[in-house]
Amino acid sequence: MPSDPQQPVTEKVVVGWREWVALPQADVEWVKAKIDTGARSSSIHAFDLKARDVDGQEWVRFSIHPWQRSDEDHVELSLPVLDRREVRSSNGLTEQRYAVAMDVRLAGCTITTVMTLSNRDEMGFRMLIGREALERGFLVDSALSYAGGKPKRAVRRKNWGR
């Protein structure tokens, strides 16, 4: 595991087509993410976006729902805006999205990656991990799911009411 989230993983880490990841900045231990080699950037479901100026730099405040198929337990974040990106979604529509730097812990490795903020409420996964994050030292085995581990069922039941 790299000690500096900006550095690539020194040995290739195998991940499956879907993984449980953590968002240390948001104090979120478990978010289900789709590993998407067809997407350049990573994306997370974000809502209530509000941009503001902080000492000449644009910041965006937003909320996320970390639990799949649940509107409970929203988490609010405020991060500097890296840029605004034109992103073409899987349905072919292009939209402009805020892009922020977020720490992500994937398969035991913490990296900092660009995350676009998008309304993914109707999508199967509230988070996508794209190529910009994966090229830091991850290999995708499409036959695997949750190669990096998953929460105990009791934790999942507590978080999703299952």
C-alpha cells in the first residue's frame, strides 16, 4: 500500500468488476463502486451542489448518499474545484460536471483521484472508478467481484436496513 496517495501502487493490485471502497475524507467506510475501464474519470452520485469562492478559488459543497438504494445517512463535503469537465454518459448525453480530488481506498490502497460529481441516483452504482484511478497500479479481472474485500453482513444490514 502506498504511503503517499499521490504515488502509484508499487505492485499491481487485482480488483473485480465491482468493489467496496472507502472515502477517507468523508469518513465513509463502505461504498459499492463499479470498476469501469470504459470511463476516463471516476464519478460519484452527488446532490445539493453549491459553488462558492474561497480566497479566489472555486469550491463546491455537495452531499452524497453512500448506501446503495437508500437516501439515508447523507454525508456533506466541501472540496476545491479542479475544473469542470464535459462528460459523455453511457446513454450518449454530454453534460458539464464539477471535478474534485478525492481520496479513495480501493483494495487496501489509498489513492487520490479526480472524481466528477453527477446525479447517479437512477444508476445501478452510486460510484464509478475510471481509468485515471485504475492506471495507478490496478488490474481488473472481470470474473471477480469484491476482490478487495467487503463489509460483514451485519454492517451491510445496519447501513441498508436489510
